[in-house]
Amino acid sequence: MIGAGNVAYHIIQSLKSNKTINITQVFNHRKTAKAKLLAKTNHCAFVSEYLKINTMADMYIICVKDDVIPEVIKQLMPLKLKGLIVHTSGSINLSVLKQASPQIGVYYPLQSFSYADTIDWKHTPILIEANSKKSLTVLKVIATSVSSTVKNMSSEKRLRFHLAAVFASNFTNALYDSAFRIIENNLSKKDTQLLLPLMTQAFGKLTHLSPKQSQTGPAMRHDNVVMKKHLELLKSDKQLTDVYKLLSELIVFQQTN
């Protein structure tokens, strides 16, 4: 395992039930307590120097930030690895790995990973890609032991899924944070819990309605009186005012197209 962050932690957790897989090493270029703990709790070696990476492993999983992947590949090249090397990114092309090993692939869980969270791996789609049928088969065997939804997908299509995931998860979470701040700043932190049933209901509707069908709110109803009241409350916050206007315009556009 190359990397010791949230993705590495959760992928290791997901593989524990697969008795055919043995995690031999955790590599992290910094000797952090978190990285050492990850190795210790999974009964494997911890290394922080590229030259100490086990060159006889069958597979290397790169779990680092997207912009660091090219540098990791550069450092791995002198090792002349023969095992399957995969990255876990939704936005990075398979080809970035081509100089690191004859066998390369992608193992991308379509999920958001927070360290303290529990991941429902069975219902987490895993998108895979490889440069050969042999490597693709290996990834499919591993992925299907973890998830019930495994799909072979090209780098170009995976990037579009990653973009959609940013809208579906990252942007919506930023809006949740904004909603909580409005309550915290004007009522109390405890009162933010009153929003949870609404948030749960809104998400739950998507199991039987399309997002367009489940849309509600003043923008959809063209309720300009309510929208003006909201904008008055937001007048001291230019950023949220702009977001409110932009998203309201988006809702109106989507309902008419």
C-alpha cells in the first residue's frame, strides 16, 4: 500500500475479509504516527524509503493525492517493478502509470472517504481499468470480493463520473456546511440536528424519483417574495448571496429544460 491516508485505510479495511490477500507493506514518505499505526494494526511492515519497497509484491496500490501520483511513479521507476501497479484516482488517466510497470490498472471506489466513517463496501461501486486482460481479471476478482457493483470503465468515462461525484457529494456537502453555519450563527449548534430529517428525506426520494421530479423550494415555485426575504438575510455575506442566486437560477433552468 503506497500512501497511508483515508483511502488507504479504508481499502485495507475492505480487503481484510479476503483471505487470499496479504498486505505486506505500508509505504509513506513521512514517518507519521498515523502511517505507522496503519501498518502496525494490519501486521505488516512500514517503510518510508522507496528503495525499501518490496519489489516482489504481486500488486501495488497507490493511494495518494492526484497531483502527487506522477512523482510517485518517478520514484518507483528505478525499482523496475513487475507486479501490477494501480492507482485509486477518479481523475487520473491510466497512462500515467505506464513507465512504472508492464502491468498497470485503476481501482477506483466511487465513494467519499472520511477516516472515522464506516463504508458500506457492498454497495460502493468500484470502477476498474487495466492495460491487459490478465490485469483486468485480477482487479475484477479483488473488486467483486469487496463490492457487488464492479464496472470496467475507461479513463475518459471515469473522469466524467468523478466530475458528477464532485457535484453529488463534495458540492452538496459544502452546502450542508453552509446550512449548518446559518443555524449555528443565528440559533445554536444543537439546533442543526433539526435539519437532519429534511436532509435524509431529500436524499431518500432519489431512490424512486429523479432529481428533477423531487425538486421543491421557492426557486422552483418562482416565489420571488420568499427569495427576497432570504437574500435580505444573506446581504452581509456576498459569497452565499451569489451562491443562492446562482443555484436558484440553475433550478429554474433545469425545471424548464
